[in-house]
Amino acid sequence: MPVTIKRGSIAELRANEHGLTRAHYAEVRGHDGARIDWAAFEDLEARGGAFVLCAWDGLTLAGYVIAQCVQAPIDGREFCFVVAIYVRPDSRSFGRARSLMNMTTDIARSMGMHRVSWSAGIRDRIPSRFAVYLDRLSSRRGSRLRCTEVVYEEELV
């Protein structure tokens, strides 16, 4: 199945996602409680603070990335935060998520960003030792906190 990945827009994503964003949220969070503020994303995109990539399988949206340009408060340098990356389950195992991330990194680098950061949900996955430690620590304190995501970063040189 050949797929074309290209820059898109929030409007294009909204017009073609047909429930993908809700499926993404449900898969990561375990429930369908997504309340996406599309107007905020469109405003951010209009100001150059976000970009969208779409993976197309013919005329069907197979996956997407929504990335936000963020200024780090510690050093003032801009970086790219991947707000969402999702590939339809029937389109997985073909390297599409990797291709989306590679293109995201290329765009961030071309925009002068110094790193790309993204989080991955760990629901129903084997958690890291640190996540297990945090879960135990919070349960000893009587808290209901639990680790649901792990953040990854790639420095761009």
C-alpha cells in the first residue's frame, strides 16, 4: 500500500479524519472523552505556531501529525512538540509513523528548532522501570496517580 505524506492543515485534517482523532484519544486514554479545541489549533497554525502532516493512502487519510512550535522557558530556544501522531490500525506496520516522524524532524530542523519532543501513551504497554517506580511511590502515598505517558526527545544538530 503506497502512502503519500505531505504537509496539510488543521482544516484539511478536520475535513478528512472521520473519527481518527477520537479513535486516537480512545486508544491512548482508554475512553472516548476527546474535546479537541480545533479553533485554538487553527489560530496557532495561522500564527505559524503549528503544522500538520497527513499520510494519504489514495484518498483516505491513513495517519497524521499535529506539531506545535514551542519556546523553552529554560533557555528560550524553540523546539517542536508533537501534540499528536496517529496511524490507523489497518495502516500500521508499514513504517508510516516513522516516516511521519522523519518528516516532522526535517520540517522542525528547517524551521531552526533545536529539538523534537513527543509523548507516547503507555496504556496496556509494558512500562519503564521508572514508570513502575512512580506508580509504587504514588500508591504508597495514597495517591491515585499513575504514569500514562513517556516523553521522548531528539536533539537536532
